[in-house]
Amino acid sequence: MKERVEEVLKQVRPTLQADGGDVELIGVTDDGVVKVQLTGACGSCPFSTMTLKHGIEMRLKDAIPEVKEVVSF
């Protein structure tokens, strides 16, 4: 599943990078929790929780039904 998550993150990255940020995959647990780290401008942005939950998590869940949650490290 990690490879599938990386593929979806590749699709999300250009939008984040356009705003001076990025996302790094830390890991994927057996129970479907994806651990990421928002970096650059995204790491300190007041809207980072919205980006994480309403952007990244939603895209991952749509593409990979096994994903249960996305958490930031």
C-alpha cells in the first residue's frame, strides 16, 4: 500500500509546492493510518490541518479505500 500512497502524494505535491510547501511520507501502518510530515510553508501554515484532512486525506481515501486516516508527524 505504501507505493500506492506515494503515487497519490505525487499528484498532490505540485499544488503544495506551488505554495512553497511539500509533503513527506513517513510511513503506513497495517491498520491503514498514513503518517506524513508537511514541510516548507505547509509545515507552519495555519491552514495545515485543513490541507491534511480535506486535501491529502480525502484524496488518499478516494484512491485507496484501505486508508483510514492521515496524521501529521
